[in-house]
Amino acid sequence: MSFTLRGPALPDAPQIAELHVATWREAYSQLLPQDFFSDEHVQSRHQMWNHILGNPREEWCIRIAESRGQIIGFAFFGPGVGREGQDLPRDRQLFSIYVAAERHGAGVGKSLLDATAGHGPAMLWVAKDNPRAVAFYLRNGFEFDGAEQTDPGAAKIVGARMVR
């Protein structure tokens, strides 16, 4: 099946939010508490995407992949963000890239990565227990730099930083 890439608009926020929740369920359900995907969590994703798309910033690059009017993937890239006192290995960061499971292996993720991050220096955080994502980033020139962190809201997910 074919797909197209484009920049999102505010009316896309609900579909992106729902895809964001669905892809997290597919990738991380075994690592998250059973009550993680509460109505409050789903609402927070809707609020997040409404805020992001309602307040665009020039330094952000967000693309969606669409097929037959349905959003099947998205990527969000922008200036690197670090914790207080933390040196950043790169000044640009891939914050998220998610593709519907039924579209894995169809080139959607690679197209989204190329359209947002290009081929230049970048950093990202990946769940160490997500072998599919780790393999994808390794194929696309990223490597682990040794930094790790956990999210207090998802303590079983250990994030590992990758750079290229």
C-alpha cells in the first residue's frame, strides 16, 4: 500500500493522539502498569498534540504518513533537550517516531526519519526493551552512547540514548 508524507495541521491532532496511544500499547504494554492507558492518559495525549500543533515552532519538524485518509505514522524532530547540567551530544533530537504495527516493514518509518531528521547528526532516546526500534535506529546510523534514564511514570522502561 502506498502512503504520502505531509506536515500536520491542527485538525490532525486527534488522529495523531490516537495513533500515539495505539503504538505505545503495541510496543510497551508488557512494560507498563495495567492502568497506564487510562482515560486520563489518552486525554493527555490529545492535549499534548493539540498544544504542539496549535503552537507550531519554526525549529520543529513534524511529519505524518497518511494512507487513504488515515494517519499511519508520525515523527517529531527538533532542538535537543537535556536535563539540568547535562551536556547534549547533539543539538538536534528525534522526540518520537511511531508507525502503526500493520505498516511495519513498509518503509514508512524510514521515510519519516529521512523527512524529519535527514542524515545529519542527531540524538534520540529509545526503550532498551524495544528490539524492533533499536534495530531500526542501528540500521539508520545511530549508536548507543552509554547514557540511560528511566521515566518515573514508566519505571520499567529504560531509555538508552543513541547518537549519529
